[in-house]
Amino acid sequence: MGREQVAGAIILDRLRERMVSGRFLGHWRPGDRLPSIREIADAENVDRKTAAAAYRRLEEEGLVRVRARSGVYLSSPTVSHAPGPLERLYRRWLENTYDGATALGLDTRSILRLVAAMAEVERQRLPVIECDWPQAEAMAAELRDRLGVRATPCLLDELHHTDPLLSEAPLLVSTPYHAADVAALAPGRLVIEATLSPELLGQLAQRLNQGAVSIVAAPGSVTGKLRRALQQCGLTVDSRLRIHAVADRGDLAEAARQARTVFIWPGAPRWIEEALPPTVEAFRPRHAISDDSVARLRAALLDAAILRARDSRAEESAPISLLPSAPPATRA
């Protein structure tokens, strides 16, 4: 080995030891600027070529980063990064979950038990009970979209108190019109009332200020309920605000006549937008169920998951008897 190679190896070892020790003691941190090649050459009494070669070797080892016309900097430790945006989102969720759980004194097993219990609750069918099928179907579809649950539309008249759907579901969903009937049908079961979003009336009033509005809904009892509800809220059903049950294109043509806006009520047929004339504005609300109702339902589902997790933990900790059970007593 030549003299220059020996000098280069010595300088390389010195620099490596200085950087490793400095990082270990916290004296140097990632991103700190290191002595320049010229400064190293002068301090070690070697030529700049030898000093530059030592820095290049340290850069190959990942200890430093040499930036042209800028200087030499201490590299950051290698950190694994999730490959894509979805994986990064997962990692962020895991970090927040574990940090929050640790602050509350929960261990990984408790987290796993709670998450598994919530997954089981979400897999169960969640009855959405109404007397009007389009209304129940529209509510169930919205809950599936907003909460990711297996919301299942059900007709009140077709349910019986012995129906396993009522007993196996984590809870039941209905409207204020039928919550009492559902509670009587399934005594002791939690019933969450789904109410309409206040923004729905605001959107309707806004369009009334712009001209005549026709509300179109699927045939059934919903039109009568809607008429009574609007009157209770101070919106008079008259020539400027009409309600129509639409079953075919003829009904729709009558509803659109002399209307500036056709307000498509949740549960109305999907073909309505395409069948309307271009001179009429079609408006279908994105959400109909109030945020408050969704929040109460989410909280009730979380409570159901917590109870399930508690029960599963109790089953795990229950002692297992290795003795045979006593035979049943016989009559003399």
C-alpha cells in the first residue's frame, strides 16, 4: 500500500470515528455542515485530493452528503418511508393510534381487540326500518356511504318481534315517525332516530326565493309526511311549492310544469335527472340525514364495539375447568 493510500485510510478512519462519536453524543446532528475539504487537508497535513477521497468514501457509506459549491453535510439516518400516498396515510393513522393509545395506557393487544370488535360490528346487518321502502332504501344507502356499515332497509310491516335480524343487530335505526313502533317491536334494543339535515330545508328555501319549486318523491307515504313536516316548519305548500309522487315520466312532466327547480327528494327514482327538460334545474341533495344523527349512530356503534371487546376479554380470561361436569340429577 502506498504512502498516499495509508494516509487516506488513516484520515478516513479518523473522520468516521469523529462523526460517529459526535452523532452518538449529540454534538453533531443530521444536516450540520462539516469542515470543508480544504480545512481537512490543512488540519491533517495531506493534499486536498486525499481529503476529497476520504469524504467520497464516507458519502458512499451514507455518513455525509457532498453538495457541489456548497459544502459537506452530515447525513440523516436512513428512515423507512411508505412507498405511496395510501401507505403514508396508513402509517400516519398507526402513529396517531399508537401515540393516543399509549397516552391512555392501552397496549397493542387492547387496540387489536377494540379494532377487531369494531370490524365485527360493521359486518353485522344494521336494520333501517321505515314504513316506506324508497325512504328506507335511501337512508340505508346514505349510511353505508357515510359510515361504511351494512345498513339494510326493512319495512316495518314485514318485521316480527322474533325476527333474528332485530335480535342480532348491534342496534336499530328508524325515523321519529316510527321509533316508538320499532322500540315496541324489539323491547330493550337501542333505537337511533335518523332525522333530516337542517341544510335540506335551507337549500329548499333558497331555491324557493329564486322561483317555483316542485318536490318530487317516490310514491308512498313520504309525500304526506313531507307535506305535514313542511307546514310545521313554516313552508306553505301552494302554487310556488308543490309536492308530487313520481312513478313515471308523465308524473314527472306534470311536476316540472311551471317549475323553475325540481327538488329531488331522497328515495326518488334515479332516472329523474335525465328525463327533465333542460329548462328546469334538477337538484338532488347529496346528504339527507343530519350530521347529528350520523354522530349519534357512530357513537352507538363504538359503544357496541366496546361491549363486544369487553365480553371477548372476559371469555379469554375465564378459567377453563378440566373436570367433567356433574351428571344431571335423577328423580327418585
